[in-house]
Amino acid sequence: MKLWGRILWTLLSGSRGRRGVPQGWALNSWKPLSSLTGLLSAREVVSHWTQVFEQRGIPEAQESSEYIVAHVLGAKTFQSLRPVLWTKPLTPKQLQYIQELCSHRLQRMPVQYILGEWDFQGLSLKMEPPVFIPRPETEELVEWVLEEVAQRPTTVGAQGGPLILEVGCGSGAIALSLLNQLPESQVIAVDKGEAAVRLTHQNAQRLQLQDRIRIVPLDITSEGCWTHLLSWGPIDLVVSNPPYVFHKDMEQLAPEICSYEDLVALDGGEEGMDIITHILTLAPRLFNVSGSIFLEVDPRHPELVSSWLQSRPDLRLSLVAVRKDFCGRPRFLHVRKSAV
């Protein structure tokens, strides 16, 4: 699923189109599957809906069809189905369910919301609009944090593992992935969105990780917000996939994003730096002597962040590393507070 997810989001996130598709257009523009003959197997149904999606300009038509059919048949991906199920006749109930889900895709609803779940770092997470859908490249951010913890095992909290703060937890993808792979770690996850806080709670319980995570409704742009976090002790690491889209670029986002996801989780202001600078200002107050900040950003941000940090020597923060994503774009930053 990781590969298909990367393909899906690489193309989808860059596409342009109308802000949404009128419901009547979507529901009246395709021929009901029940009126078609000979389309009985999973493979034939995928072929049918791929053609419908292509005719209606739906991005990643085949992958969308395959995910939906596989979901109805109880699998994560079409390729993971037992080959016998590819040609086995589907029941009328299954055909009807596929048709209902595909009607949502015709309205440009993201596949993740249609399925109601999505895999991230090997974890199956519940998904629901308008909470931000975790992108495949963010898995690389998690992997970098894990590498840093492994390389610097002495930088841990009193509980034996790092105390991690995630800013903007969304569905809980980053926080829960770190908890899952760092058994002695603890996480404080904050988000100002009620839907995000609720979904992170649900996913933590779903994965039985609720005992090591504190989920706090918090707007980090509010004055004095950092005082709410002091009682849990000094933070070792801060990680965030903050809103970083330049405001002028918001109109270029695909209909799947504009019509369904919370745009507040994407819009980073004029230069995409609004929340990033709040995180960089907040973190040093929560660290003990030193600490690290890991951020996912726009490819234009490394230079902007470096310049901003140079203008704020009082924070004692330095940009120590930049990593590229799987498309070769500078996407991740490691900022460190020095002990001196």
C-alpha cells in the first residue's frame, strides 16, 4: 500500500481542478452497475469503474477502483487478494456497496475517507473528514526521528525513553507510529481542531497505545500556550507536519483536498511560515538543556527557516540538517537547540 499511496498522492496533490463537483453531476453521469451485464468478477468491476473514473477525469482511476473493490472484499489492496477472488462472481450486495463507494469517488472524495481507514507506517488508522490525511512522505519524517533516537540513546527522558511533543497531530499518524516503534517513549500530541483531537483518541485506543499518549486540545499560536505543557516535564523531541502551504498556492490544490480536508491544516500563511515560526519559538521553552525539532516543510523553506533562525539568536537554535523526500525535494528539517 505504501507504494500505491505514494503514486496516488504524488499525482493527486499536484493536480488542479474545480473546487468540487456538484452532486447531481456525479450521480447522474454514470451508468448504474446493476444495469450492466457480464460485469460480475472483481477484475471486471475494477475495469468498469476505472473506465468510468477516467471518463470523468478522476485522478488515479485504476488505483481508486482497486482500493474500493479490495475494501469491499476485505483486503487492503487488490494485489493482496487471493487470485481466485479476482474472477469469482460478486454478489449483488457487494456490487451495490462498490457502487455506493464509487459514487463518492465521483464526487472527488479522497479514497482514504471513502474507505474510512488508511495505513501509515504499518498501522491501520481510522480516517474521517475533515481531519488531515497523512501523506506518504511523512513516513520518511517518522523514519528520520527513529534514526535520531537510535543514534543518540542518551538523549531520553526520565521514563527511559524520549518524551516527544507532536504539534498538529491530525489523525495521530506521527505520534502513534513513534509510540509503536519506541516502546519506552511517551508522546504529548496537540491540535487545535476538535475533530483531530477526537480522531487521535480513537486511533490511540484502536491501537492500544492510549496509556502512553496525552492528547491536548491546544492552539500553539495563543499567548502563553507553552505553560500548559510544562507540568509533563522537559521535552526531548518536537516533531510536526505543520501547515506549510504558501497561501498563494492554496488555490492550486486538488478538489479532493479543497472540498474535504481542513484547509487550516494546510494554509501556512503568506510564506507558509506562520505555524513553523510558532513551533520554533515554543520548543526552546520546553526543552531542558538541549533538544531537537523535526519538521516537514515546503521545498522553499530550508532557506527561509535558516534566515529566520539567524534573526533569532536568543532561541539558540540551529538548522543542522535538511533531507529530501522520495521525489528528491528538500522536505524535512532537523533543528537543534545547543546546550551552550
